[in-house]
Amino acid sequence: MSGQTPQSQKSATKIAIPQEINILIAAAFVIAIGFGIIAPVLPQYAHSFNASALAVSAIVSAFGLTRLLFAPISGRVTGRFGETPVYMTGVLIVALSMFLIAFAQSYWQLIIFRALGGVGSTLFTVSAMTFLARKSPSKIRGRVSGRYASAFLFGNIAGPILGGLLAGLGTRAPFLIYGGSLVVAAAIVFFALKDSRLESRENRDVRPVMSVGEALANPSYKAALASAFANGWSTFGVRNSLIPLFAATAFLGVSVPWTDTADLAPAALSLFALGNLVVVTTTSRFSDHYGRKPAILIGLSVAGITSGLLGFFDNPWVFLALCTIAGAGTGLLNPAQQASVADVIGRRQNGGKALATFQMSADLGAISGPLLAGLIADAFGYHIAFATTGLIMIIAAIVWYFSPETNVEVYPGGPRTGELPVVAKTQQLPAEGDQL
């Protein structure tokens, strides 16, 4: 890993994040707050329909399954109709699903309405990723990805706090509030991104479409699929299913001075989110300065090792520390991983299909992780389930180790571009605006 000159580092930090992206970040924060409000309520709401534990899990899986199934379609419609119209459509579909859930009369209505939300979720997720890939200046892609991720993290932390204050309104109210926040987010995009919306409608995207096959020809894209699957398995799957179960049972009878052992599960999840947030907000520029690959390798290794060790200690303090460090590793991984996919696609091509496949890989991990890790835990114990999760992340790190850097230096020690080939130092460099 070669260093950069201070001058080249300063040039990257001076580039401002485009206002259009800041607007999308603001909308992401609003969406995340609403999601944080309903996340703790949904299982209880499902139980009100006399749903079993398995039936409650099926509601979560239904959301993830429809995201997975509709990801290819979302890539195609984004390429055809433009990012902002598809983004608004997806957000409004999720809003509709929330309003319907609030007035559901049976468990089967609940699961159908939640599955509908998965359709809208993948539409706005893929269109947002495509928008960020197209609009982000190549030198600050890591910073942009980190800022966007931070908006979701701040929202997910603030949401449950706000949800606690609204607890007296009943179990249906949070879904109405989330639906309303999604309408607000769609309105922000509708009015603030008017030019981009009209651009998408009146001037059809004429950039050549990058097929999934073309993307797969790049080893770094295949490595990104591997790390997305591992991250989906660990962060979005096992973290939300196995860690709460383990925390609730593994430390029974252990004296924890500051809290009851029943509170270890939410504490573990909160500390994971805190570690993630701290690293995302402080190191999002890392991959812009030093390359995507080092950040991804460190992030996967740290998260993999700490996740793999979770089941081998009976000390709650060690358990909470490992959760925090695992969150920090994930915080270093995510922005660099997303920026690497944007590097592969570049701004000259429409990468909706490639981005949709990337999202599908993460969703596949998030769906299969809880199921397979749960089976392993039942058969062999939690320590083997966590060790398997860590191993999957380490395997992804090994795949990345043998893959090329996507944020290359224009010349040794010079600025990084993310999408231009390495050129001789004697060649005249294009201006930032001429790179794309």
C-alpha cells in the first residue's frame, strides 16, 4: 500500500459532496428514524395476532425474500425510468405497506403487507446506490458512502429512542408514523431533486448499460459480491437473530453490576451500532486516500475474528467488547465495499443491474445467515455458529486479498481516481471534471 503526498490528500478532502447527494442523505436519515421506530415494535405487533416465534421470523424473512426476488427488476426499471422516479416510487410503496400494516386484521394480511414493503425497499435502495455511483466525484466516493451510511446509523439510533417516547400511543401508531416519515422523505426528493427528476424523465439515460457478465469479468466485483454476502450473513442476519438469543441465555446467573442480564441483548446491539457509527464517521475518507482494498481487508478481518470469538467467552464484558469491535470492523468495511463497486462501474456506464446483483448478494446472506447459523447453533452450539460466521468473513477477506485495487493511483504516490487506469507521471492529468 503506497502512501499519498499531503497535497494529493488535501485535494481529495477539498472536493465538496454535491448538494443532490446531501439531499439523498437527508432523506435516508428520515427513513432510518422511521425504521428505528418500528423495528422493536414489529415482533410484538405480530404476537398480537397469536403468531408463534417461527411465524414472527417469517415476517422478517418475507421482507428479505421479496427484496431478493425483486432486486433484478429494480435494476432494470432504474435504468429505464431514472434513479429519482424509481426512488420515490419505492419509498411510497414502503409507506403504503406501513399504512396497510397499521390496519391489518390478520396475520396473513400482516405478512403480505410486510412483503410488499420489501418490493419498495429494493426499488429505493438500488436506485439510491445507482444515483450515488453516478453523482459521486470519484475521488471522494468513500466519503460519500460513509456519509450516506452514517445517516442510516444516526436514524437507527434515534428511531428507537423516539419510539420509546411514543410507546403510549399503542402498537399500530409506529407504523403510521413510519409511513408518514416515508412520505416526507419522498417529498424531500420530489421537490429538492426536481432537476434530476426531470432529467431522468425527459432525457433517457443514454449511457451504455454494464451487464452483470461484464461486471463479473472484474475480479474486484466478484470479491465485492463475496464480502457483501459475508456482511449480510453476519451484520444483517446473525447479529439480529443469534446475538440476542445468545445474550439472553449464555450469561444467566452471571453477576453484571450495572444491569440485568436480560438487558445484555439490546446493549450488545447498541454497542455494535455505536462501534459502527464511530468508525464510519471518522474513517470514511480512509479508502479515498489509501485505497478500497486495505479498508475492506482490515474491516473483514476485524469483524470476522471478533464475530468468530463471540461464543467462546462466558464473561459479559468481553462479549460486549467483542460486539463493539465487530461493529467497528463493519463500519470500516461498508463504505469501502460500496465505493469499490462504484469504481468498477464508473460514471460513464449505467450500473443498475450490477448494483442490483450486489444488493442481492447481501440480501442472500441476510436471509440464509440466520437460518443456517440457527441450525448450526441447535446442532453444535453457539460457539460453532459464531465461528462459522467469522470463517465466512475471513474467506471473503482472502478473496479480496487476491483481487486488484479499484481506487488506483494515477501515478505512484499520486491522487487516486477510482476508475482511470494507471498512467505515467509525465502524462498530463485531466481535471476532476474531465475524468468522467
